[in-house]
Amino acid sequence: MASAKRRLADAVHRSETLTSTWYLIDNLLASVGVRSPQPPEQEHLSGEAIEKDIAYSAGVVDNYARYGIAKGRVAEIGPGGSAATALLLIDKGAEKVELLDRFVYPHDQKMLDRTYAAIIERSRTLGSIFPAPSDLSSRISFQTGESAAAERYFAMHQGYDAICSCAVLEHLFDPILALEHMANALKAGGKMVHYVDFRDHGMFTAGGLHELTFLKVPSWLYPHMSRRRGRPNRVLVNQYRDAAKRLGLEVEILATSMPGVGLVDHLPYTDQPAEKRAAAEAHVEQIRSQLAPAFRDLPVEDLAIDSIALIAQKPTT
């Protein structure tokens, strides 16, 4: 029985039509409450694997800190139900960290506390700040549910030195609105660092289809396949660049991966090696004519970036 289900699933994944139909049904079931609209229970950042969780969180925080995020009052969007990144940000110099997540994760608090205890034990400073790993409330706060969605939260809360996220903005209902509210919520001179993944998160690539297949789906149809299940919103680099310019932010956009190429050094697209740009652009051209109109006519360099680091600073005056 299990092998039959596996073969059926493989057959669905290999077909664009069947895959799209499945996502329509899945999203509809979530809309009417038959399936949970929230992410399923998972081991990632749950304390199930302490060393892996700490290593992942440390890598995220190192990427934040390299751009000057770990200071003052910080908000992180989408921490995945764990305060590990918040602890590490405070260890690097942040004063307070607010953790915001639309979703509520079913992690076991005792297991999370073990992770926190391990982080605190390895730090030279955190032990005096957090004598009890089960109580982080003096410097870290959690906000969850729809009121903690970035599109809403930053419309009501301001005065941040830094706002950051890792692989979150691509799941928001309206990341550009969220970016506008975040820009307003920053203090003068405040910074944002967002790592944004424009890939399909396995929607079609799980079946071996082209990386940009999900951009073929008509714009009117795609939300009915994705919105209630947190699938990628298909807001691409051009919209982030235009929004940052409109908001008057000092912005740098670094390509971190490219279709047909994979992960690359964090550099502006034009500074990437010529052979990598050529490979990514050729990969795009394989499918460009089949893309939905909203994407078909974009400059090739905008389609040839499939994840970025967005570093933005609010002017001091």
C-alpha cells in the first residue's frame, strides 16, 4: 500500500496539471478548515536535534550580524517557534528581541528549554542575563497569530533599531505592504536584513520540473493554490527593488542563488562571475516564453536571481 501511494505521488509530481490540481484541492481544504492552514509539526528548530538547531540558528544570526543587525531593539519575523536566534542576537549585542510569527508551532517547551540552556551555557554573557533558560521574558518576547503578521504588526509598533528575517517574506500575503510598514517602524538610521527565497519550495521541482514552472501558473489562479498553505507568493526581486527605492531606503540587493546554478557568493547580480550569469540566464530562457504574462516580460536578470539578501537602511535625516 505504501509503495502504491508513493508511485501515485510520484506520478502527480511529474505532471504540471496534476500537481496544480492537487495544490488547488489542498488550498481549498485549508480554506474550509479541513486541513490546517498552519505548517505541520516538524523537527526543525523544535529541540529534537539540539546541535543542528543551534548550528542553523548560529548561521542565520551570523548572516544578520555581518550587516550590523545585532544591536538595540530588534524584531525578527518568522522564528519558527524557537527563541534560539533571539538568544544568539542578544549574545552578539542586541538589547531586546521581539519574535513575530503568524503561525503557532506545536513544539515541546521542555525540548526548547534544553536548546536554550545549551546556548546559554556556551556563552560568556548570557548566563548573567538569563539565569533560568525557561524564562527569557526579560529581553525576549514572542508574538503569534494574525496580529503578529508583519503586514499588521509593524503598522502598530515602531522604534526599532533593526528588523530581520530569513526565508519568511516569500510566504507573506503582502510582503511589499509589510516592507512599507517596516520602513516606517525603523528608527532613523535603522537597518533591515531580509533573506528572501524566490524558488518554488518544491512545488514543482520535487517532480523534477524546471525551477520556474510555478511562474507559468496564471496570476488569477495561483493564490487559490498557495495562499492558505503558506506557499511562495511569487513576489520577485524587481518588486522589492522598486519598493525600497519608493520608500527612500538606502538599499543593497545581493544575489545568493541563481536558477540552474545554485548557491552563489553574496554579491550584486552584476558582480557575479560572467559564466554563472550566462548559465542562469540560459536556464531562464528555456522556459521564459511559457511564463505567465506578469513574469514573461521581466528583464532576464530579474528572473535569473532566485534568492537574495536585502540590506536596507533608513536615512538618518
